[in-house]
Amino acid sequence: MNTATSNGTLESLLRGQPALPASPLAWLNRLRAEAVDRAGALTVPSTRDEDWRFTDISPLTKMPFHPVSSPSPLDAGEIAGLALPEAGARLVFVDGVYAPHLSYNEAGIVVENLAAGSSRHGTAIEPHLGRHAGFGDNIFAALNTAFLRDGALIVVPCSVSVAAPVHLLFIATQPEAVSYPRCLVVAESGSTVTVVEDFVALQDAAYFTNAVSEIALADSASVRHVRVQRDSSAAFHIANCAVSLACASRYQAVSIALGARISRHNLNVLQASKGAECVIDGLALITGHQLADTHSLVDHAQPHGVSRQSHKCIVDGAAHAVFNGKIMVRPGAQRTDSSQSSRNLLLTGKARIDTKPQLEIFADDVKCAHGATVGQLDDEEVFYLRSRGLSDAAARNLLTYAFGAEIIDRIPVATLRQRLEQIVLAQTHR
């Protein structure tokens, strides 16, 4: 990808986006202005950049994407199959635009559109919005912040435990459209919440989703975060998620990547205070010529932190999966306990996986481990199932399904878990 092409793409996106009305909040206007300046100074990454060397996004720069001038008029019946009956609140965004008639809130906490909520909850938002997902050297985060308007805002008050999940549903309906989903979760001291980010498509054409999420946990807060990307197989999906953990807080994440022609998910978790804990599980299930890239950073900045990460890829056809997971242990972050596992299953000779688990340790009293495996189905396991009466194809399908279902089983929302299990079962039944 040459610089001229990159700059042309950025200029097209910046020029095509309608001007946002000024916010009554001076700090929000400054944030947007800073992001516009950075977006104009940065370029789209290429395979010459170390963090992108396995992920060629040049096809993205060749598409004539445009902002959505008017969202598609959906009604509740058209998205009934996407609803989660367990949800206590739901925010729906159609091509990036908030759809109030499809949204509801019975959770008893702040769950609303960011555009309206920024004025009412500015005191809670200002310390976090645009502060965790930095855009100084990230063109996609800069573009998202520059066009910041509609988005999901969740604020959980001190010591409030929300049993029912909050469902954030981002629906793509228009070809060649670009949208900028945004999510901010503020979990105050001692609070508990489950958030589901759900990206779906109602059409098969190409479009571009550029998403940013920021999740801030105060002392002893707990957030369970489920992220499901099931975009069109022709789509492009770039996402940045930044999580900040205070003292004794706990973050549990399950991320599932099924769709998109090219997808990239950057997850940065900062353990900013002592005794924080995170558990991160991920699954990429791709086929054809899809490319799914996951980059993660768990930054142990303070002592007594715990992190567990398990990432799996099932790669079929001529698809390509990428995983780069870094665990950073800062000086002084003693008694850190961290482990990371990357397990990858190749179903064909043309399937490809590039995996790079990393440890960077600058403290001497720690317990850290990582490992990666890449392979095909175990012949002995296939033989065992065949000896029990299964055909070779059925045995391989069952083992492939079980490999992915292990991650899906950790999703705490039964309806979503069952739907995803059916999708995995269908994709692994060959």
C-alpha cells in the first residue's frame, strides 16, 4: 500500500463525513478536534508496519466507502431473531446511527445513546471518553473519535449489581457504508454488569465498520464482556478496545470472530492498580479467503495482578488467522501471575496461521507462562471416534466443533451461546 493511496482513502473518509454540530461540552469539542488533527497526520498501516506485517488491509483502501446519510428504516420484526430475551436493556444502532424505537432500558442503570447522555453524565464520562483508547498513533481510533456522536453509554453506580445483560446491537444494512460504533462502559466501585457487543449484517455486500470501546472499572468492580463479530463475509471490520482495571477489579471477556473479509481486533487491558484480574477468551472461526487478526496486550502495571488468556483459531479453506498476544510486567509489578495460550486448528493444506505470544517481564518475583500450538486434528482421536461407529467426516466434524465450543461455552448468556453453537456446528459440518 503506497502513501498516496493511504492518504487518498483518509481524505475521502474525512471529506465525506458530514460536519458534526458543536457540543455544549468544551472538552468534547476539543477531543474531536484533536482526533481530526491526528487523523489528518496519520496514514493507513501497511505490511511494512511491524504490528500489521501479517495483515494486508490494502483491499480496504480500494473501496469507495461513504458515510450513511439516512439509516435504513428497520422495525422490531426484522430484528426479532437477533434479540436476547435475557437482556435487561438494549441499544440498537443501524449503520452506526442510534435507533431509539428499537432500543429499551429496564436495567435501572444508565444505558443510553452517548450523544444525548454526554451532557447529562458529563462528570462521569469526561475522565474516560477518549482517554483509554489512545489515538495518537492509531488512525482508526482517531477517525472514530473525530466522528464521535452516536454510541453506547453504560454507567453502573457504586455497589449496584445488574443481573440481566446489556445488549448492544450494531446492524449493517447498506453496501459501501462506513460506520463508527462507539461504546463507553463506566463501572463504579463494587458494581457488576454484563455487556454484549453484537455486530451483525442484514446484507452480504462490502462495508466498513470502525469500532472503538472503552471500559473503565473502579475498585472491586466486575465486568463481563462478550463481543461477537458476525459481519458480512465481504465486510471490513477494525476494532479497538481498551480496558482499565482499578484495585481488585475483575474483567472477563469472550470474543468471537466469525465474519468479515478482513477483521482486526486490538484489545489492550491495563491493570492500573494492585490485585486486578482479567480472564480473556477468544475464538476465530474462518473459511474461504477470510483474514482474522487479533492483537492483545495485558499490561501488568501494578503488583499482585492475575491474567489468564486462551485464544483459539479454526482455519478452513484458504483463510488466514493472526494472533499476537503480549503480556507486559512492569518494574514493581511483583507477584504477578499470568498465563497465555494460543491453540490453532488448520483444516486444510491452504489454511494459514501466524501466532506470536510474547512475554516482556521487568520484575523478578512473578509467575508467567505462555504457549502456542498449530496443527491438524489428532489422528488417534479421529480413529477412536470411528471405532465407535462414526464416519471419518462425522468424527472430524465433531472434534472440530468441540475445539471451538470450549470457548463459546464460557459465554454467560444462554440464548447467545446456543445460537453461536449452532453456527459453529453448521460451519464445521462439512
